[in-house]
Amino acid sequence: MVLDSPYRSVLLPILNYIDQMEKQQDGAYMTIILPEFIPAKWWQHLLHNQTALLIKGALLFRRGKVAISIPYHLDQ
């Protein structure tokens, strides 16, 4: 599914979608899978994964939501 995201906003469309799914499946657990880039150099980490961290923080205190990070190692 592709979510429209005006002004490159990622967090609000995802949270709205999660709220819609929660209304359909009342009381069910929901798993959110987040890809995370693992860069080759330590300083490159500052440029990546900020969005995943923001989404995890927004879901931290929501009951029934499980956020899973899947690492993807970059070679360069």
C-alpha cells in the first residue's frame, strides 16, 4: 500500500494509517516492521535511520503496537 505524504512528512500518514487499522481490528496486536540501514562507517549513521527512530518513539506508548527493526547492512 502506498500512503500519500504531502511535504515529505512520514510520521503523520503512518500514524493515521495505524489508527485506521486499529479501528478495523479492535483489540488486536499490530506489528510494524521498520527497515534500518546499517552503514559501513560510524559517522554515516547520523545520516540514516532518523525516520525509523521517530516512528519507534511515536509508537512507544501505544498499547498493542510492536515495532520491529530489520537491519540492512550497507557495503560502502
